[in-house]
Amino acid sequence: MPELPEVQTIVDDLNRKIIGRKITAVWFDWPKTIKNPKPKVFEKEIKGLEVKKIKRAGKNILIYLSHGYLLLVHQKMTGHLLVGKWRTQKISKFKYEIISLEKGLLREKVNGYIHLIFYFDNGRQMALSDLRKFAKVLLGDKEKIENLPELKKLGPDALDKKLFFEKFENIIGRVSGKIKQALMNQEIISGIGNIYSDEALFLAKIHPFKPANKLTKKETKNLYLAMRRVLKRALKLRGTSISDFRDASGRAGTYNKVRLVYRKEGEPCPRCQTLIKRVKMAGRSAHFCPYCQKL
């Protein structure tokens, strides 16, 4: 699932590419992506609206439109937004072929996963590519969308300038569960998922199963600094593209080239050469060094 660096990369790209553009039409072949309003109403209401600003809330992309509308996009497991030019061609009753008109910009196989396209007044388009079809899109009144429980319940953003160490320490100190799960809980700290929780815990030398409220002050400070360092580096490298993530131009992020432990099971630890271990945690994986990150 795209995490803070990947979502922020998309937001930054969209702010450069589509601000001031008017939406002239919408195409989709998977109506279930549009959660609200009903797809046909969505298509009618969004036509003619202008993109005013775009920002991130946790892992959500918020696209502010004219006339008080707000478009929310959550990319879920495999979704990402692309800006370019495509031609849709119906090849059977329920199947479309998506043809890229920009050579070399997008991988050919990505186009087969495009299920929603927004057309703009300058001839360009914004497409939602989503292999597993879990992404969701909502359109509605700005105040109504901003007050959705899923947004109101978000914890402080992991890179928020107002998230000082003292606040982070107070939040983590109240959590009795495992520290990796605490970092991935969007109601505790927002923006972090499986990749960057593994990376930050490795840098801080903390076992992923250690109870959050059992961390010493030094461990908590090390984790706070590691979290910020990892996320800033990943943002600078435009995210991690081990599987599906691409930026708005279809290009891969490069943090995966410098990752420390995530998906490196059986490889030597970059600090001590002990083999990296992977364990299951509530249906997810945790990667860590059993020597550097003792429980």
C-alpha cells in the first residue's frame, strides 16, 4: 500500500500538473471504485469543476475543486494516479483496452489496470491505475468530506512539523500493543505502513514486537528520529516501487534501492551481518535483525 512518501510524491506531482485545470469528462469501467455519490451522479456533478488545490491527509489524497466540492482518493493496496494521455477502446461488452499516447512514459502493463480517467480542458488526463481494484473515490461537499470519521480519527501526521518529540513520546507511551502495530495504526500516527515501520525500527534498534509503552525514553527518541529520517529520505527518493507504485508520470521511486530490512529476509544485516528475519504479525510481515533488534 502506498505510504506517506508515495502519497506525498503523487500530491506534489499533481500540484505541478493539474492545478487550474477543468474536468471536462470522466470515464470508468469499475463503478465500485466510486463510493459516493452513485457513479452516474458522480459523472454529472464533477463535470466542469476546476482543480483548486491538492493536499494529503495520512494516506488520503484530497483534491479541492471549485464550487465547494472535494474529491477524496484513497489508493489502497495497488492504486496510484497518473497524468498523461490515453485512448480508451472497447474490445468486448465489459472489457476496454487503454492505449497510452505518450511513448516511453508508462509501462505497457500499467495501462491494463486503469479503471478511472478524468479528462481535463488542456487535453491531458488523470487516471487511476489499480491492479487489485481496492482503491476508493468519494466526491462531495468540502465540509462533509473533511469531517468523515476516517479523516477526523487520523492521528498526527508522521512528518507534521508540530509533532515534536514530547508529543510523540506521550502518544507512544499510552499504547500497550506492539510498537510496529502502533506505528502502522493510522489513528495513532498517520502515514506509516509496513515498509517504513520496518525501516524506522531497524534504524532505532527496536524489536517490532516490543510493547510501545515499554520503550525507554532513549529508545523512543531514537525511534522518533529514525521515523523522520526514513520518511524524509524516502520522500526525497520519490517512494518505494518494489511492486506497483509509480509516480504521476509512471516512473518508479528509488527508495527500494537503499532499503535496509524490508523484504530482505535471509540477507545479511547491513550493521552486523546477521541474517534478516521475517515474522508474521496480525496478518502482516515484520522484517528485522534478531541481533541488533533484541526483544
